[in-house]
Amino acid sequence: MAKILIPTPLRQYTEKQSEVSMPGATVGEVLSALTTRYADLRKQLYSDAGALRSYVNVYVNDEDIRYLEKDKTAVKDADTLTIVPSIAGGSTLVAEPQLATELTKEEILRYSRHLIMPEVGVEGQLKLKNASVLLVGAGGLGAPLGLYLAAAGIGRIGLVDFDVVDHTNLHRQIIHGTKDVGRRKLDSAADRMRDINPNVKLDLHEVALTSENALDILRDYDIIVDGTDNFPTRYLVNDACVLLGKPNVYGSIFRFEGQATVFAYPGGPCYRCSYPEPPPPGLVPSCAEGGVLGILPGMIGVIQATETVKLIMGIGESLVGRLVRYDALEMRFREYKVRRDPECPVCGDHPTIRKLIDYQQFCGIPQQVTTRGELDVTEVKQKIDRGDDFLLIDVREPHEYQIACIPTAKLIPLGEVAKRLNEIDPDAEIVVHCKSGGRSARAVEILRQNGYKNVANMRGGILAWSEKVDPRVPKY
């Protein structure tokens, strides 16, 4: 039987299993056996028409089945199938108006451990000094990227972020400190980077990257490093990089897993080649919803920083055409081949996307938050105080319930809702909550699809409950 590696976002449909073994002579037969055992997984992998969804890639060992025989690809007992969903060399760089031709005495001392390496030397360090890099995001991935790229001597670094430092950032966003809570992340990151290396010129862009401003912001940098945590911005960064001809050094993280590669390099694949369309909203939670090991962004961010430096200096073998997947629990790296798709709508032979689009709409995210079927936390508290006859369902995970809970709520994790409908009275009034409202909105949709009519989402989740109703409830 073939071994199948299940990624973290899909383990809620496989009884928390990270790997399973299934019989079958082809990929199609193995996946059929898998989705027969775990029926709820099928709709995550396949469309209603029975086609493998385009935001899910399947590898046999390190080969993408799209470039083999697809679902008819032969499978041997020793083979490993990996399901990889999308998770929220040298380079001819754009020259600066005036390129530095020498290092100062202070810079020679500062970068001495670089200079004595023949692969770097004075020539390589001058390339770093003359380079410009844009970091999209100053959070989990942006933190190690900012620290190491500043220390390496990148001459000009741009930062795009519009958030402020929060206590929940501090376990992983190591560029910020406790004293920075409440400050703009741009200011906090800039202070730390200037302390590491005052020679680096910093450009601070306190904006949300959008289709209206992305091209203008990205065009002035040699390399773009993607440290975002949502799918609309990932596709936006990818498309802008392709249109501008800029390498996109990609990284993503979720719980204990991370990915890294280089997209949009001339002749190489882009993000859309691997993931032509995004997963449905809510399938892959953000770090705020699903959590992340604090050390994980350091590992992936350092890989991104390494690839950036290599591209600038034109040394080594880059990750163009190779996706590195890191599993911290297993302490294991796996590598998969990623190929350019000639039919890609952005970087293919006959591209159909020639300008930036509406990425919120593309990713299926409503432009305005709907209030239909929602209750404010104060309204839910009033219902409890009045003794109203209704069922409050908490769709978070058991370990989250241990952190903070509303005592009257019934715990049914989101991945179990469809299996436990027998525990939910279809005639009852139902209110659903999670941490901040995203997962509970999906649960409401599941219940409505199964005939439950009187269902409402508690807007803002338990975080809003702590804010407005009971401050004794911890925030996390």
C-alpha cells in the first residue's frame, strides 16, 4: 500500500491523522480509497464534477502528477503521495541611479566574515549594497527577513505594513519587543533594523497593498519577498511580480508546517502555476485562527532571506522550480518539483491576465461584511440572562476551549459539525461562535445546507465576548 501524507489543514477530515496507507495501483485508486474511508475529505479534494480541485496539488514522491499521467499515474508500494494545498541563480537586477563601487572601512570590518568567503568577496558584498528588496509584511515572516537582510547589508529595503504590534505577535515576530506593543510595526521594525545596520536605507510604506498601488510600490525594487498571510495578497503579489518581471521569494506557514520557493523568475513558474485558484474562504485558517509554532517563521523566513541573498549575488542553486516543505514536528524537509504551466493565465505562453484584478472577489471574499444571520455578543449575553431557549455551539478546537470558553456553550469542533448533526435539534434556535467569527460562519453555512433554518453567527467570536461582555475571559 502507498503512504499518503496529509497536510495540517486537511487533518480535520482524516481523524487528525498525518499519514495513512491506502491500496491502489494508480493515484486515482489510492485517492478513491482515501476519500471512501474519509468521506468528508472528498469535497475538499474534488469538485462536484469529480475533478481534482486546482488549489490542491498531488505529488508522487517529488513529481507533480499533473506532469505525469495525472490520476492514472502508477503507484508502487514504496511510493509516497503528498497532498499539498495552497496555505494563506543569478539575476540581472535593476540598477540604482548611482551604484556604489567600493566599501567603506567600517563596512569592510562589518562584513569581514562575508568578504573572506570566495563566493561572496568584495564583489558580492557590493551587489548586496547596491540591491533593493521589498518585504511585503512586517509580521511573522517579515521579522526574521528584516533582521537578516539588514544584517547582510542590503542597501535599500522597503517595508509594506499597516498593522500595530500586539501582545499576540511577540512569540514569533522577533523584530518587535514588549515595549513596542501599540506601536506601528513599521516603526518598531525600522528601529531594530537601523540598530543592526545603520547603513541600510529603509522605505516605509504604511498602506495595505492593493491592485491600485501594488505596481507603483513594487516597480522600484529588484526582488520582492512575500511575507503575507492571506490569499488575496498572495495572488496580488504574484501577478504584480510577473507583470513587472520581478522575482517573488515566497514563504508560507501554518501550525508546524512551512513552504518556500522562488516564483516569477524568468523561465520559472509563478504561484498560479502551482495554484490556479485559491481554496474556499475558511478552509485554511490564518495563524490567528489556526495557530503557529513561534519558531516556525524563523525557519521559513531564514530560507527566504537566504534565497534573496543568493539571487542578488548570483551564486548557488536557487529554489526556482523547487518547492521546499518543512515539517517541524518530524524535523524533516521534503522537496517537490514545480513547473511553469504554459497555460498559466499570468505567466503562460498566451497570458490572459495583463493587469491586476479584484483579488478579494477572485478569492471569494465578500467586499462588505454581511450582517444577515449575525448576533452581537451583547445580544447573546442578553439571551443567556433572560433564559431564552437556544443552543450555543462553540466550533473551536478542544485545546482552545481549555484556554477560554463560555460555560453554556456546547463544544462541537468545525470539522465534526457535519458528523454530529444528530446532536443538534433542527427545530432549535442555534447560535454559533468561534474565536473571531470566521469558522463559525462556515459552521452556519454547513447547518443551513443541512436544513437548519434558525441559525445565527455570534459576530466577533469569543474575542468580542472578552472585549464587550466578560473581560475575565482570556484573549489569545
